[in-house]
Amino acid sequence: MIYALVDLIRSDFREHHMKLIWALIILFIPYIGTFLYLSVSRRTKNNFRKFTPDFSSHSTQNTK
């Protein structure tokens, strides 16, 4: 629930009232609201963060 609220605060939605609606859903229906927010809210956000790791920049160390 805390992760969902922090993500909600940091996110930018297409429609301004969606942030308030999601906050109310998460706070008044904690378990279902959190699950719904994490699974459905990606469609209503302007740009959501994607996990795209870049492992090519890490150097490999030789073990002796």
C-alpha cells in the first residue's frame, strides 16, 4: 500500500482528477485498491516508469 501511494504521488496522469480518485480507492479499500492501482493504473498514466536495465555497461572481473 505504501509503494502504491508513493508511486501515485510521483506519477503524472492524463486526467488530473485520476490521482485523487486513485488515492481514495487505495485509502478506503486498501487491499483491493492497491492491487487495482498496481495492475490498472498504467493505462491512465502519461508516462510510466519501465524497468530497463543496461547490463552491458558493467565490467566483468576476472577471478584468479
